[in-house]
Amino acid sequence: MSKQIQQPLAQPLKLGVIGGGVNSAVGYAHYVAAQLDNKWQIVSGFFSRDPSTNRQTAEEWHIPDFAQYDSWQAYIQAEKQNLDAVVVLSPTPKHAEMVCYLIEQGIPVICEKAMTANTGDSLKIKHALDQFGGFLAITFNYSGYSMVRELKKRIQDGELGKLLQIQIEMPSDAFINQMAQGKPQDWRLADGEIPTILLDLAVHLHHLIGFVSEKTPQKVMADFHHFSKFDGIIDDAYIWGNYSDDMKASIWLSKTAYGYKNGLNIRVFGDQGSAQWYQETPDILKITNRESVEMQYNRGNALNQDSIVERFKPGHPTGFVEAFANLYSDIADNLCRYQSQPEMFEFDEQVFGWDHAHEGLMMLKKATESSKKGCWVQVD
């Protein structure tokens, strides 16, 4: 039988929020996903520097006894005794300052991907963790889909044999769609050490490759492009990677691909078979065997039922928010273990922290270097 969502906690963990206001691209998804299984309750927040947006978010999210503060630091100082964790949903370039501050205050942190905008800021977080200890989980939410976890388990069980290559893509037309409303946020239109499109999309692709294969990048080659009306940024990228155990990876991400909205697609090829998962049909996993016979699995007939989370019976497809909620449920369980035995704590295989996030940033930094030089670049 498929497992139900893990047993509810005796009381929901109390979650504070920095950023993620009603004008945010990610805030509402976190608001819904965090509370879907009653393991978290959002009790307070500093959602925006704009007082009216801050207040409006609190009203729409039904935050009781909401208090308005002049800064996120003042919010943390006033509310930290009433929080089990804080989720950071600010723009990526602001993450490092906030995450380091929370770690120094002894507050467990959940951070929206990308962890930071550059590797230097990532190392600042590592220094804070080394100095103060603490709990830091990064929200790579696509591995929350049950059938992605099923794919991982099948690979672990050797069903595909030795992994030869992974092809993965995430195209959209966000920067060229003539029907798009408004201009992207300013921070998304400025590239730094790592182009912002890589921080937005490629960190997910690095994560999914590592999640399902348990391989690490060794060297990369990349070719970056600009096709949109927004000058001075990368908006389309190819990355090729050599991974541990001689596995190859081909990565494409774009915001200038007409007809795509979030075309996340992963294909895994081994010497005994292959597999494919496409996010727009999230409950379907296709497996092809050595005789090139294709089999199709879903939550109802998956072989590894422990990897399947059920809120409702198969045939009623799951989606983005449910996958995000699976991750939030796992983070809650990990935080409870951390609270009981912090000195013995390690994340389970569903939740990822600084090491994995930093590996992705290093890979993307080297990919940026490769695109400029036109050659392969070592990652490690």
C-alpha cells in the first residue's frame, strides 16, 4: 500500500517568514505547501519592506495578532522566541545576509533556492554554520514529486543498470511571450557571477540529476545565449557535464522557447533500460527495458510504494503544491529529529542543505567560466 502523508505532529511547528509577500512569485506556494499537512503553522512574518504590502499579506494569510516592524531584523528580535524556524523568501541576492543572521541567532532556517547568488556568499553561510552550528534546508521542491522519488528508488535498485547519461531540460517563453503581463522583477534582469537564469532554473536541474543518480559533477562545458528583448542577460543556456562513474549529462534551460511554460523533462539512460518523467504529467513514469518495451507506471501501480505519498487515490493527479508540501513535511520531520538530537543530526535523503546547494553553485560558476572560454572546465 502507498504510504499516507507522515503522521501529524502533536502540534504544528511555528514558522516565521521573511519576504514572500503578495507581490512575490513564490510566497503563496510556500504559504499553501507549508501548511497543507498541518505540520507547520505560519504565525508571523516580515513579508515586505513596503508596510502596505506587509499588512496586506498578513491579512490574506490570516496571521493572528500581526505586528508590523520596521525591518526584518527587528521582526526576528521581537518574535524569535515564538518560532521553530524561519523561511527566507527574499530575492536571491539578499539570502546570505538573512540566513547568516538567523544562524547566528540560533534559529533553524528554510531557504528558497537558489541558496545564494554567488559562491562567496555561500561560503559566508558555511562559515556561520561552522561557527554556530544550526539547521539549514534548501527548498529544491521538484524532488518532492512521488514519481521522481519512485525513479530514484528504481535507479538505486539497479533497474536501469549502470547509468550512462541523463538529458534534462526546463524551457519556458517567459521573456518573449507577447501575452506576458508586466516586466520581470529587476533582480531577475541583472546577471552577476552566475547568470540569474541559472540561479532560477539550473539549480533545479543540478539538484534533480544528483537526486535521482547520486552522482556528482566533475567537469562542465557550456554555451550561453541571449535571445530576448531584455539586454545584458543570459536567457538560454546549454550545459554538458561529466559526472562521477563516467555518467554524462545534457542540460538545456531557457526563458525564450515559444510554447513552453515550465517544460521540465528528465530522461535517464542506463545500460539495462531508460526512464522518463515529465512534470506536466507528474503521476506518470515511463520505463523502457532492454527489449525496448515501454511500461508506464503511476501512483497506483508503482513498485516502490514507500516512495509514494497519498493524499487522495490514484487517478486524481498530484501537482506542484503537493510536491512542495511533501518537501515541507520532510523538512518538519528532519527538524524534529534535529531538535531532539542536534549533535547526531544528518538530513535524510529527501532533504538537502548547504553541501548540495554549494555544489550546484560551484558547477554553475564553472559553467559560466566555460561559456566565456569555450572549453571544458573542472568543477572539483
